[in-house]
Amino acid sequence: MNILIIGNGGREHAIAEALLKNEETECVYISTHNGGAHERIINAELLNNDIESIDKFLVKTQIDLVIVGPEQFLSEGIIDHLEAKGIKAFGPRKLAARLESSKAFAKEFMGKYQIPTAKYFKYDNYDAALAGLQEFGYPVVIKADGLCAGKGVSICQNKKDAVQALTDIFHNRIFGDQGAEIVMEQFLSGFEASLLCFVSGNKIYPFDTAMDYKKIYDNDLGPNTGGVGCISPNPYWTTDLDQQSNEIIRKIEQGLAEENLGFTGILFIGYLVENGKLYVLEFNTRFGDPETEVLLPRLKSDLLTNIIQTIEGKPVELDFAENVAMATILVSQDYPGKYETGYEISGLDLVDPDILVYHNGTKQIIDANSDQKVKIVTNGGRVLSVVAVKENLAAARQAVYNNINRIHFANMSYRTDIGKTIDNY
Ligand SMILES: Nc1ncnc2c1ncn2[C@@H]1O[C@H](COP(=O)(O)OP(=O)(O)O)[C@@H](O)[C@H]1O
Ligand SMILES: [Mg+2]
């Protein structure tokens, strides 16, 4: 079986490696370029990362399954498009992908099916939103409705910040049409947990939990990022939370069936726990990054089998090992601001054989004459996910940082406290 993965980050690299474990898998193509490609993981090097160039690729290459990573493609209806051409594709159709691509749609869904979430109102103009601020104290959370690459949420500490956020969205239109509507919601304080699930035939099959580190600096300081560290299972998860989560999952299943969304693929539930109570912050409709990099190495069942079970609407036989995975992401200095790329990465050959290194933003430089790979250089803000899977967090943490010491590139930066402050674990 030949598989095409749309996307090219650490998530896609981790998916590709997991797919290769099934002997039915011949080659896994990465739609653009991932510096970690080797042997049967092949860069398709599609210059324009769009549906048209994917179509052209599918004409000249025999592909049996397409797996979609990024949310943008799902919201544009790539699954509907591929299915119409008779190509097997993994992910939700455009209508179901609205659970991620419209925060207002997701909140309405949660309200209708009594899924616990922060109290909210939605607005489509500045004046109404400004008046709406009176409904909330501070901090208040203002979210652009549409897809904003993780930049659409503002946590406003006071009225001045909130007015600025509303001005930016409605008057300065910094998110364009993605900010045509907003969700304004109550601020919840607590810790977050990520739960990925397969959704097959309106039934939800949860993965194990994960905890994502979003802030760029140690001690959770600095701006939000796409995720710079991750642990699975989430160290703060309890059996009580598991029960609450299962109740929520039953309600989501009911909603998916009654709304007739035909949801197939991955549903990522972003939870927040406030005073022991579970709330849904948001849904994503695809694999999370970096969650995928710590979840798939713990997967005991076969990923390709689970994906096919999901596409066919069958029960998904999902199984996780009783171990702990931890990832620290090596980033380019100044990320998530403006950063430089193109620096050579050394030491990848020095890491221990049981350490997994997924490429988030790297590029292989190939010698045109010999066709040989000459070096790997940085090519993104997030560069590499260094992952260890061990019997406990302390061992995983030690292994990750020992191995990071062997990897070098100019302007390399990373958090030193992933997993550090978790003592009861
Ligand atoms: N109601 C809320 N209370 C507290 N923090 C929130 C709330 N909603 C979102 N956040 C914070 O903002 C982050 C981003 O919000 P989220 O809804 O996940 O949007 P996105 O991932 O699309 O940017 C969350 O991970 C969380 O840290
Ligand atoms: Mg989120």
C-alpha cells in the first residue's frame, strides 16, 4: 500500500514512521518536504502545497490512502474532494471539520448537547462585542471564529486589552474573514489536557491523554507557540477525570449522531480542568502536534489498521503501552517571533538508538551530482522533536536531555523544564 500524507511537520513524520510498522505499507509520501525522510518515507516535493498539485501527484503516482494533517485542507473540503474522485482518504469532511474551523459552531454544538464549556456569547460586530464585555469580568477570552494558525485567541487582562483585541479583529481585520465573528468567553483557570480520539461510525475511541507545553520559556513564561514540549500520559489525569471525560464523550457521540455530521477521523478534545471539573476548551479535527509525537510511540495497536477501521466505520481496536513518553522540541532562537533558518544540524547520528527524533522543520540538502544527502539544515521555528519512551517520566526526561546535548545547530533553543516540576509521578 502506498500512502500520501498531506503536511510535513513532526506530526506527519511520526505518522509516517508508525505506518511503516505495518508490512502492508510500501511507501509513505510526504506531500512537500520533511528532512527526516529516509528509505520508504519519500518527499513528494509538491511545490504548491494545494489541492491542484495534490491532484496532479495522484494522477502520476499510485496512492491507496491519503492522510491529512493540517486543518486548513480539511476546512477547505479536501476529504470531500478526494472521496468524490474515489480515493480513500482519512479525515473529516468539510461539514464535520467545522467543529474546528468555526469556534462558534463548536460552542453551539457543546451548548446543545450540554457539554461543559466556558460560558460564552458570540458577536459579529464591534459595537455589540464592546457592549458584551459587561457580561464578563477580567481576564476575558476573545477568540476569532475561524482558523488563525493558533494566533486567534487573546486572553485580555483588562478593558484596554479587550478593546484592542476587538479593534484588531473587527476594524483592523487582522484575521480577515476568519475574524468576521468572535466568541467571547469566561476565563477558566487550571491545567490543560489533550485527548485525541478516533471517531468511527459515530463512536469515539479515545487515545491515552497528553499534556502540551505551549509557552516558549521555562516556567511557562513568554508567548504561546505551536507546542514546545509534551508528555503522555498527562501526569495530572485521574480516574475521576477519566469518568468525567467518558460522560463528555457520550454526549459528543450523541451530538455527532443527531447532527448527522458523518464525522470520520481524529477528534482532538482540548480540555481544561478547573477545581477538579473538566471543561472542553475547543475541538480540533486532526492529529495534534506535538501530541502525536508522544502518543504514537506508545501505541501498541497498529496505526494503519486503526485508520482503516475508522474509514470503514468499524470498532477501532486501540491499545497503548503502560509507559511514559516525553518530547522536548528544539526550536530556532526567537521563535515564535521572526527567526533565521538554514543552519546545519549535527549530531543526529549520535543519539541513542531508542531515542526518536521527529523532524518538525528541517530540510535535506541533496548533492545534485551524486543524489546523495549531504546535510540537514533548519527550516522552521520548531525544528526537531526529541522523544524518549521509558518506564517513568524521570527516566524519559533524563534520556531526552542527555541526547539533546549531542545535537547542535546555530541558534538552537529549547525549554529545560519539560517534565521537571511534576514530582508526584
Ligand atoms: N476559556 C478559557 N480560559 C482560559 N484559557 C483559555 C480559554 N480558552 C482558551 N484558552 C487558552 O488559549 C489557548 C488557545 O485556545 P484554543 O481555544 O485552544 O484556540 P486555538 O488552539 O485555536 O488557538 C488554550 O490552549 C488555552 O491555553
Ligand atoms: Mg488549541
